[in-house]
Amino acid sequence: RNYVSYAFKAGNLTSGSNTDGSITSTVSVNQTAGFSIVKYTGGNSASDTVGHGLTDAEMIILKDITDGTNHWRVWHKDLTTNYWLYLSLTLGEANAATDGGLKNVDADTFGFINGTTDGIEGVNSSSSDYIAYCFKSVKGYQKIGTYTGTGSSNSITGVGFQPRFVMVKRTNSTGNWELYDSTRGEHKVLQADNSTTEYDYSTTGLASFDSDGFTVAGTGGNH
């Protein structure tokens, strides 16, 4: 069988403690690459905060690594305030869940939103450990952003470099998480929210990686 992996270099193997938030976290960070890995034990309060190690993080992907029933949370700087996405689901941006979400991401920390019935169990339970992958834009290296579709083939520009990996998620309605990379072939798609094998999406997905972004080939709702 064939496999693909996406690897991001954080800090050295020896991680350090971060006390920027009310919860002490263990952080491995690479400021030059705009990436950090954060591990913490939940504090059980919506008023808790966790240090992420980056200056002005722009996207956070978080998972409860103790309780397997909790979905991946994704916070992104361009989502509606106090809304989030689920990496493991096709839902558009959400602000209501039984078990909480992420909010108040600032220069040094991130915080939590109470769920409708289970408080912050999915993101900050005192009986769970959590892992968070944090990203920020770095000129010429990686770009965290959004765009609005036009309903026809068009080029997405302003990235600042030719990408080798692109992840796209529709935010205002349901849609799959689409993953493209130049190693497998820039128009071959994988979807993070399901187990579907890769398939060629050249006529309806991404057509090419360009010098300043990428070209969307068709009108598919996912992109």
C-alpha cells in the first residue's frame, strides 16, 4: 500500500514548559517556521488559558488524546468570532457543541468556550490530556488564509510562494477537508474527514499550484 505523511519541524526533541496561560503547557516551538506543538492537561474551567508558544497564532488544530469520543477542533483566525471547525467532520463553522470549543486566541494563549451540556469536556477536561498543533503565516514559507469562491475556475493568489501542500475547507456550509500536495500530484485529493482513497480531481478540484497560489478548476462546493 502507498502512504503520504506531512511533517512540520517544531523545536528540539527536548520541550520546555510554557507558563503564559493559567495552565502550564509543554511546548515545542519553531518561531522561524511558524509552528508549535502544545501538550497540556485540562483544568476544567472555561476561564482557563493555555500558552501556545507562537506570537499571534493563526490556526490551531486540537485533539483530546485521552477520551476517544471527542472530535478534532480547528480554530482559524478568519472564522466568525467564537466559532470553530471539526477536522473529523464535514460541518461548516460551528459555535454550539455539547462539549465546548476554542476562543480568545491572542498573541500568547488560547482559551475555551463552554459546551451546551458538557461544559468544556472536549477541550479542557481535568481528566484528559490534549495535543494542539499551532500555525502562523511566515512570508515565503506558509500562509494561513481564506478566500471566497466565484462559482467558476479561477486562480487564488496572494500566497507569496508556490505551495507544495494545500488544505481547503468550506466554512459557511458542509464540505470535505481537501488535502493536495505536489508529491502525489497537485490535483490528487485526499479528505481528512473520511477514509476515502485518493482520486484525480483535476477537472473539478485544484488544477495546479502556481507561483503565487493555486488554480481551482471547477465549481465544486468543497473548494
